[in-house]
Amino acid sequence: LHGGDIDGVRSLVEPMHAADIADLFELVGRDDRPPLAAALAGLIDGDVLAEMNDWVRDELIDELSATQVAEIAGELETDDAVAIIEDMEEADQRAVLRALDPDDRAAIEEALSYPEESAGRLMRRDAVAVPEHWTIGQVIDFLRAGEEITTDFWEVFVVDPAHRPVGTCLLSWILRTPRRIAIADVMKREQTLIPVDMDQEEVALRFQKYALISAAVVDQAGRLVGMITADDVVHIIQEEASEDILRLSGAGEDDINEPLPQTVRRRLTWLIVNLGTAVIAAAVVGLFQGTISHLVALAVLMPIVSGMGGNAGTQTMAVAVRALALNQLTSSNSIRVFVREFRIALVNGACLGLLLGIAVSLIFRSTDLGIVIALAMVINNLVAGIFGVLVPVTLEKLRVDPAVSSAVFVTMATDVMGFFSFLGLATLWGLGG
Amino acid sequence: LHGGDIDGVRSLVEPMHAADIADLFELVGRDDRPPLAAALAGLIDGDVLAEMNDWVRDELIDELSATQVAEIAGELETDDAVAIIEDMEEADQRAVLRALDPDDRAAIEEALSYPEESAGRLMRRDAVAVPEHWTIGQVIDFLRAGEEITTDFWEVFVVDPAHRPVGTCLLSWILRTPRRIAIADVMKREQTLIPVDMDQEEVALRFQKYALISAAVVDQAGRLVGMITADDVVHIIQEEASEDILRLSGAGEDDINEPLPQTVRRRLTWLIVNLGTAVIAAAVVGLFQGTISHLVALAVLMPIVSGMGGNAGTQTMAVAVRALALNQLTSSNSIRVFVREFRIALVNGACLGLLLGIAVSLIFRSTDLGIVIALAMVINNLVAGIFGVLVPVTLEKLRVDPAVSSAVFVTMATDVMGFFSFLGLATLWGLGG
């Protein structure tokens, strides 16, 4: 493709959707991106950048001047422009803002004044609002005449004189109602209002729960300041769910397009934390060196007990973390969930313990060893079940993201207790003497 | 709350949104649900059931007669009715369908004829279609006059005489265009068509990629048969992402509301598979019993090597599984991603190996042991990086869901190779003699 045939490339790319052009940049290697950008100059507009993966976009934007970025941001809706500008460095950001025309600058500066990942960053400011005393006919005339109205919207927000939303009306209802009816008689009064400082994850849960297409955003005084639409929320949900998967596995916000040094630094930090817990578990084994040196079979079998506890703990933890993220697990039902997981752990532990105990008795010709490993399996499954719920719930109470830190504590508990219960029982049983 | 004060409960629940009533059922214990349902009789309509967790809903529906279910399903839009009916048992399903009025029955039977989790199940059949030769004025008159038109819609689909979609037009554009203009001049020709048999995960990705609010669903002949709206897709994305998290951790489609026996059966199956791999890993340790009996420190340290490999493998795997699910990882860039992970593994392995090697040399006063464990850490990190990408990519090629099965293979690789490299190197180095 890149044999110098720039016109060929351009004609191939020209009919593509912005999102597909953005994907193309992600698929080619890092070194091929600047020449591709040069070849496609003019075709890469704000929409393409808005669709692009954060890392790939930042690389491209670094190559552009502040004026070029400002030009692109000026074409976009506020929410997309903010998404591009918010990741830039402070100094670059200021340069771009200076180059924007005053209206766009004010809008973007206001959006940037809200916390990251809040409704204020996500919202579009061009919500269409009408007073509640209007008739449908007046609303239609206003919509047809208004010069400044955005083209893409799905519902009209009805506001009182203080600009507080009192109801919403879908365009389809407006179209299907006679002109003389008052909008206040058609609109839906029951509405979901999003405070401007609400976290985006919470916004996404509201959209999902109430099956919304768009929702009004209000400031502290309850005044309408913007709207959020379902297409933006779709992005957020995907992003938040991915974050949870990656955090649970200790990969942080990793992404195959992130620059290598950052990835290494983040993953290494996590691995070093884990190294600490692994050393603690090893120290527990160290306590029983005497027993092991008498019966090496214990060293052979001990990873089974700790590993199986880890697997059971991960299952419970994933279920709990997910239920917490979806607001399914709250203080009113946490005891019930805890009891549920305890019972599951008891059944699973008994089944696995029995299975393993019989196998070990036969293979090592020692009923004692079989009984010890079976008991250790039951104990460690219970530990897994208890910590699998307790750790995420406690972290959530302490306002630490359970997806980030649960795994360390749960694995430490199952490793330490796995070794301790198996080797400890073996010592008590006199297997090492 | 449940001290017999039924009127009190009813008056509390009456003003609540359907989704909140559904949540209430999930929060109370299983035994409290039937009395709650009895107390709220009449308030539980189709919307409440549609919002309810699958497990909780199934329990409630089991208590209802086919006629009652049919009555509820009749009130709902096709997609919501299908969601309720598709989980019922075959015989119950037939009874409900018989009790439905013929129009609803035909619609639901058609939807059920499409595969589960396909666009055909998700779609609403009441898409509004207009011929391409109409003017905006004709469209407006049609929308105002049509008796059979649904009330909630956001765009109109423009179709050719064979009922194939040729473009879409947002209601806001229709409202803001003079009556005499032809709709063909206003509509957007570039549209995203969803084939009726497309998997729902793919549908969700399209919505996300192209930031859609609604999209036309077409049959094999390209004819418009329905539409999918963003509010339904929001549900799907949440569902699919949750599934991936839970599958990765071996909890399957677990959910805190699932009946216990099913949960136990599914988790136990997974744990038994893992028991198999743990036994294989233990067998590897068994090969080196002679070495271990001479130097028990090896038994103390070996879980560190295998565990750390497991952590690194999980990180890489989670990133790869997520990239596969989002279509970011394809055959055109899999080699690049592989090389990237290999380099990360090399750097991380070297850092961790150095750290651990020095610590072990000092604590155990044996440079040899330090060197052996450092080398084993590097090897096992590379194994983790290689298998972390290779396993999910290969499973995807074999059309097995990588989220379900990757963890077993990756953990087995890091466990086996962790023990083998550490104990093997120790034996070669003469540490056991």
C-alpha cells in the first residue's frame, strides 16, 4: 500500500466513514502513522480524531500546531472537542484555547472546569429548551425558525421561568400532536436529571436502568445546562467495563496502542506488589521446612491447595466486583450474598477435597496424607469464598476501587492460608515426623 | 416493612419507576419475593418485569398462569416481550403464545425464529418507513395522520419500492426543513444496516463505532424488517462486558441472583478442569523430588516463580482478550502485538529477576540460588507474555470464545514452566547435590 502511491491511498480512503479511517490508523504500525497522516492530509478531520484511540490520537496531535488543533476542535461538538483537548499537556492546551474563537473557547473552558469523567465533560451544551406555557404549534414554529438550533436532537426539554427542567417531550410526540395542545399536557413529567458533577459511570448506569436516549444535565441550582445522549454513553459503558476487566487482572488501563515504557511501568508496579505477597506466602512455607524435608510429597502437593483456592477466590471476587459495579450489591443484601458464597464454597470445597483426597490416598498410599489434603482444600475454599466477598465489599466501603486492588488481597489470603492449612495440618498430624 | 402493612408498602412503591420496583425485588431475599409480589399485585406490569434480573423474573413468572403472562407480554414492545418469553420452558412458551392475540403472537413467533442473541431478537418491528419520492410535507402529514405509528421513534427510514432502506432522516431534520423539499434531498444516504442474523455483540460494536441512536435491520434480501435503538444496545454492552469479566475468572454467567445449585455446578466444573492442570503442575514438581529433598529452600521459593508468571500471564491475557472483543486485535496486527508483549515480558522479567535474585542471594547466602531463581523468573515471564497473546488469538481463530478458556491454558503454561524452569535449572546447576 505504501509504495509512494499517495493518490491510490487517498482514493481508497476517501469514501470511508470517519470511524473506519480512525481504525486504519490503529491497525498500521507506529512508524507508518506519520506518513499515512501526511498522505491523507485534508481527509483527517475532527470526526476522525474523535473516533481515534487516545494513544494514537495523542501521537498525531503532537505533530500538529496549536492553530491546526484549534481549527479541528472548532468544527466539533463541545463534548468531542473536550475529549481531544483534555488529554493534552497544560501548555499545549492553553495554546489551543487561545487559538479558538471566543464562543468555542468559553464552551470548552467551561467543560474543562468540571472534574474529569464527570457529566459536565460528557454533555453537549446545545440542548433545546422551551417554556412550559407554549403550545405544540409554538414549539414547532420555534424549532423551524430558530437559527441557532443544533441539527441532531431527539427530545425537547421543557423548562420553567428559572430554566429548571419540568419535563421532556420526544420529537415524535410533538410531530404527532395537534398544534393547539399545550406542550405541558404532552410532555413526560417523570424525568431523569443528571447533576453536572455526577461520575460518568453513574451516568451510564442511569441510562441503562431507565433505557434513556437523552437526558437533561442540571447545575447545582437545578437549571438546565446541557444534555447527554445515548451514543456517548455507549462509549462510556464499553470503556468502564474494559477498565474493570483490565484492573482486575492488574493490567491497569492498558491498551495495545499505549507506548511501551508506560505499559512496562504500570504492569511492573503491580507485579512488584504481587512479588511482596508471593514472598509472604513463601515465608509461610519456610516455617514448615522441617516437615517438608521429612516428606517431600508435601512440596509436590502444596501448590494444588494454594492454586485451587486462588481459582475459587477469583470466581467469587469477579462476581462480587461486577455486582458492586452494577449497584446490585449494596449494604442491604451483602449479608445474603456473603451467606450464598459461603455455602457455595462449602459445597465446592467438599467435592474437590473428596476427589483430591481419594486420589492422593491411592497414589501416595497414605490415607493420612489424603485426609490432610482434603481438609486443607475445604478450609482454603472457605477462605476463598469469605475473602472473595469481604475484600471487594470492604474496599468499596473504604472508597477504594475494588476492581483495582481486590485481586492482591484475595490471592494473598488463599496462598497464605493454602500453604498454612496444608503444611500446618500435616505437621499436627505428625506426617513430618 | 413486611409487618402486614400492605397499603403502606403499596403507597411507598406506587410512585416508583418500573426499573426501581424491579430493583426492589432483587434486593429483598428470595423468600420475601412472593409475598412482595402478592402485595404489589397490579403494580407489577410488563415494564417492571422487563427491567428485572433474569433469575428473579423467572421465579416470579413461574408463579403466574400462561394467560397472565400473555396479558403482560401483550402490553410490551416486541423486543421486551421476547426477552421475557425466550427464557421460559418450551411447553410454557407455547401456552403463552396460544393465549396471545394473533398479531402479537405472529410478531413474537417471528422474533423467536431468529437465533438467540441475534439482531432479530433485539429489534422492534415498528420502524417508520416512507417512500423516497415523498416531500417533507408528505412525511409530516403521514406522521401526524398515521394511526398505527408507534409513539417513540427518533428517525424515519426512507425505502425504495422493494422496501429496501436507501437513507435515514432524523426527526429533527424533518422538523427543520421546509415542507416542499424532497426527503431524498435531506436524508443521510450513508447508513449502517444491521443484518437480521448479526450477533448482538457485533451490533453493539457497530453502535459504538458509528455513534448510532437507532439503525435499520434488514433481511437477507435487504428489505427493512425493523429497527434497533441505542437504549437496548446499552443493555447488551453492559451484558457482554460483564460476561467477559466473569468468564475470564471462570465464574461463567454467574450472577448473585442465580439459584445456588446451578452456580455450584458451573463453578465446580471449572474448578475440576483447573484441578487437572494443577495436578499436571504438581507432577512436574514430582520429577524433582530428589533435588528438593536435598535443598528444601527450593520448595519454599518455587511458588514465587510460578505465581509471578501467572500474574504476568493474566495481565497480558486480559489485554489481548479485551482487544479481541473490541476488534482491535486482528490478523493484520497480531504479530506487532505479539512482539510488543514479548518486549514487555523481557523488561519485566529482567527487573523482577534481578530484584528477587539479589534478595535470595542475601537471605539464603547462596549466589547460585540467586542466579537460578533470577533466570527462572526471566524465562517464566517470557512464557507468560508468549502464551498470554498466543492462547487467546489461537482460540479466537478456532472459534472458541477466548474469554472462557484462555485462563486455563495460560495458567497451566506458567505453572508448569515456572516449576520446570526453576527446579530444572537448580538440578542442572547442581544445587540439589
